[in-house]
Amino acid sequence: MARSFVCLKRLDFHDLGFFTIFQNISFLSSLLQLGIISGAYRISMLDESKGKALNDTLFTFLLITLSVSLLGATVLSLFYLHFNKIIIFSGILLGVLSLYSNWLVSTFLARHKISDLNNINLSSAIIAIVSVSLISIFGIYGAIISVAAQPVAFVCISLLKYPNLRPKKLTLDFKIISKAVSYGFIPFLAGIMFYLNYQIERWSIAYYIDTESLGRFFFAGLYNTIFILVPNSLNTLFFPKSLNHYVNKEYTDLKIVIKKFFVIIIAYGVLCMIVTSFFMKPVIALFFPNHLDNIQYVYIILPGLIAMSLTLPISLLFNSSLMLKPILVGYLISVSMTVILIFSCSHFGYFSLTNVAYIDSIGSIALLIYMLFAYSKYHSKIWN
């Protein structure tokens, strides 16, 4: 968060637009994992004896992913000479490195080493905060370094402090990959759909308007990122519990977890509405006056963010019970609506940042409506 606020203060709208493109490339390069990370996490939760084989296979797979991505980017750069190669290559490196960092986090969670995970997170966060000062010195390239600092620090500290996490050999166990994909592919697709909405909106702004306008929408994207931190963290926290409860048929305990998740999300949504409505404008006027006009987009996307957060407890229940189709269908509906609305706005001459913000909220609300419908439809199958 500190990095994002410094970016708001130090980078102009043009550089903010390119920084957003860098983040988008990082995300796109991470898509090549095909759900293996989340699937491997489920395997490690259910069978700890697979830990070493999973670790070696995941490391090898990500190394291949990195090589293929860099090769593809190099070939493309030969045809598109205007590409900023530093942004492209660094985005790919960060995307794959973040995947490996996520796998190490999953390993700590599967082994119930929460305190060790928290200590490493704290150390890497401190390093990341210190690196934020580079933004004032090196501009957008300092911002790129500061983004990479945390996953680099996390991976290095984890592998240095815990030798058993280091890969022992380069190998691909296709049985493990196949099983991991069977567990993780549909949740992965659903995750793609969630971020695809974000990507479609950002790339459409750059295409139909310009990079500077993308920079003006950066504040709304930052608010989105900050808002979703708590719901996503809760989802990560509750997933192991809900999975164990479902596997052990402890349905009463599972219902308690889901209800607790709902209550916390509702309370969090109300709190964010109050804080945003009464305190955001004076704070932004004081510290980031250049972005004062961009607060309007935050007000528009806020209902959608709350709706999106309310889908997480339902998705958690579907994910724990391996009833994954409703999750995928819901996100397909949301993305389809986003694409149709953006195309319609551009075709009829109504494309603007304000309408992109409305489209963002409409897609999220549509997802919530479908997830509630899906739960009512599959309710009996889940609990039997």
C-alpha cells in the first residue's frame, strides 16, 4: 500500500499508465500455471507425504514457464520495436516469481507453520517498504524494483532459512501435475475470470482513450486492491478449515465458518462505505490533490466491490465441496457482461472512465446474484 501511495505522489499519469501495464504483464505471465499451484496446495493439505515430489515438480514447471514466456516476449519484441523491453521482461519475471512465492506460502500453510510464515512475511514486508524510497530516485523503474522486492525477499529468506523447501532436482511428475490440474483448473479459471474483468477494463481504457487516462483510473484500481485485501485474506484463512470440515463431514462446523465469513464481510463492507463516504475526499485533497477528481470512480465501484466480496463465502463452500462448475459459470457471466457493455459503449460513443467504473460494479453485482441463485439450486447436494 505504501508503494502505491508513493506512486500516486511521485509518478505522473503517463508513468502510472505504464506501471499499470507492467502489473498487467505480470498477471498475464502468471496465467500459464493453469491452476497447478492451487491444486498442489489441495494435494499437500490432504497428503503430506507428497511434499518433496510436489516441490520439485512445481519448481521445474515454473522454470519452464519462465523460459517459454521470456522466449515468446523476445520473439514479439523483434516485430514490435516500440515495446518497452524492461517493462515486459521484468513483468514476466515478477509474474513467475510471484507464483513460486505463492507456492512457498501454500507449503507453509499446508504444514501448519503459520508463525514461521508470519515472520518471513514481516521481514519481506520491511524490505519492500524500505525499497519504496527508490521510486523517488528512479521513477517508474524504482516502482518496478519495489514491487519485486517483497516476493524476491520472501523466496530468498524461505529457501535460506528452511533447506527442506529447496528443490532437490529438476523433474516433472506428470501424475502429480495431472492431479493438481484436476483439483485446481476450474478454480484457476474462475480466478482468471475475476482478474480478466480487471484486465479488459484497463486495456480497453488504454486502447479506446489513452495511457494517461489509464493513469487517472489508477486510483480506483488502487482502492480495489486495498479493499479486496481483507476479503481475500479471510478466504485464505478459512479455506483450510472449511476443507477439513467438509472432508470430515463436520457440516455444523462448516456452516459456522461460512456464517462467520458472511458476517465479517458485511461488517467490513459497511465500515468501508462509512470511511470512504466521509473521510476519503479530505484525505486525498490533503495528500494527493492531483487525484481529487478521480475519487468519483471509487464511489461508483464500491458497491461492486462489496458485492464481489459477498460472493467469496459462497465460492469457499463450493470450492471445499469440489462443486466448482457454479463458480466458473458465475465468472463467465460477469466477464461476458463486461465485454458486451464495453463493446456497446465504444460502439455507440459512450466509452468513458465513468462508464467503465459503472460496468465494473454491474459485473460484480451480476456475479453475486448468480452465486446466490446457484447456492439455492445446489444447496441440497452440498450438504448431503
